[in-house]
Amino acid sequence: MLTKYKYIKSKCIVLLPIFLALYNIKVGKIVISWYDIIHILFFHKFNNHLLYQIIWKLRIPHTLAILISGFSLSISGSVMQGLFRNPLSDPSLLGVSSGSQFFIVICWILGAGSLWEFSLWMPLSSLIGGMLSILLLFYLSKYISLFNISKLLLLGIILNMGISACSSIFILQLTNMQLQELFIWNMGGIIQKNWHLLGISGLMTVISFIILTSQSSKLDLLILGEIDAIYSGVDIYKLKRNAMIGIALSMSASVSLIGPIVFIGLIVPHIMRIISGSLHKKLIWHSGLAGSSLLLLTDNISRSFFKNFYLPLGIIISLYGVPIFLFIMFRYNKEI
């Protein structure tokens, strides 16, 4: 009976993002019937050229961007919470998203005049910024005892604040139009729909997933504590390095697609740890799928209930993220 329950649970976790992705293609200002969607997607038969363009050039890229971003944020969050053994650890705390945003702003000022014109360069600039942040964090962590990973989190928060301050200096150089665009992008209101950008970001996410899942057994041992993990044969230095590289890749992919979104990487792994258990091999995979589902659901809410405008994802996520964050904080106040 228990095996059957686990089987049904796993199937639901896998099938839910697929259903939500198909529904995401359906909803919008122009509602498309399931008949047209199935024929255009699977049989490439269409009587209406406009619907074909809407599906393949707008809604499918939009949906894939949401899927990739939700997956990236959640796998990063699950590893972060395991690495620091803290349910309030969020991928953005390491300074990766701030570093990615900082480098995007710099390259944007030096390059194109619009985020849409600059979109193809966003994954590269985002990755460089995220990696530089991680390299700086990793360099500074050498002066911290390997037996105190919690100090690494504090270093990340300080680095995050410093990068944000530097980013603000460059943001002041933007024009009014660029400032408005950046403001909307920061709230998750600009979803990139370029197929080349999706391909690059998707590849970064796959590489990140491979790196992070390869560390799952070591993260399981880390639950016992840093000293016990070292006695069990875990190289803490390599674990930190590999985990942070994987987090940098996935966060850079997400930032380049939908901007610096928070809370997804915090909420989803916590919920999935209750549902799927604490073993990271399953937790990382399930968190990724659940993160895609939650972000797709958020996008569906925005597009279904607000017909005349697109309410940025960051606003809706914050509306339900803040109370969940407070619930987690009060529930685990003795462990944090």
C-alpha cells in the first residue's frame, strides 16, 4: 500500500508541470481550444496561421522560460538548504543573483539600448557575473574554518549587499526608459521568449542539475554535521566548491530568463522535504519539478485573473511567499 502511494505521489509530481504547461499555452488574451493546441503541437496541422504564430513564437517560449526558471531556482534552493542545514537558506543569499544582475546592467549600459535587443547576451553576462560572485565568495571562504559552513552564508549575505550597492551606482546611469524596463524586469515582468536564449539557459540548467545531483550523497552525510561528514570521507572543500558552481549556473540561467526572483528557492524545497523526504537525490529532482509547477501556476494566475495587463511574477510570489516564509521561520525558530 505504501509503495503504491509513493508511486502515485511520484507520478503526480512529474505530471503536474506537464498539465500546467499545456494549460499555460491555452490561457491568455486569446483563449485557444484544446483541439487547436493538440493539432498544432503534435500534428503540425493548423487552419489559423495566427494561432500557430501565437503558440510557437509566444506561448511555448514563454512557458519553457517559466519551466526552466522554476526548476533552476528550486534545485539551487534544495542544495542550499542542505549545504547550510538551514530551512531559511535561499539561493539569492550567496550573492549569485546580485552578481548576475550587476553584470547584466554593466553589459546593458555598454551595449544595446533595450533588454530585448540585449537578450542574447544575457545568459553569458549573467553567468560571468554569477561565477565571479562565487569565485570571490569561495576565495574569502578559505579564511573561514571548514568546520563552520554557517559563516559562508554570512559572507554571502555581506557580498550580496556589497554587489547590490555597486549595481545601484550603475543603475543611476540608465535612461528613464531603461529604468522602467529594469524595474519591471526585477519584478519578473519581462519573460524572455528567444529560442536561442532558451537553449543556452536550458543547457546551463542541465549541467547544473548534473553537478548538484552528483553531490547528493555527500549532502546526505552533511546532515549529521560537518565533523561527522569529514570522518565519513566527505571533502567539505570540494563539496562547497561543486555545490556553489552548480548553484551559480542554475541561478544565472534563471536570472537571464525572468530576472532575480526570490522565495521559490526557499519555499519549494522546504515543502518537498516534507513530501519526498530528506534524501537529496530524490529531493533535488522533485524540488525542480515542483518549482516549475509553482512558477507555472503563478504565471497562470497572472494571465487568467489579470486580462488587461501582465502582473509581474515577483509580486504574486511575494504575496504568498512572505506568509509561508514567516510560517517556516516561526516553526523552526529554534534551529535557525
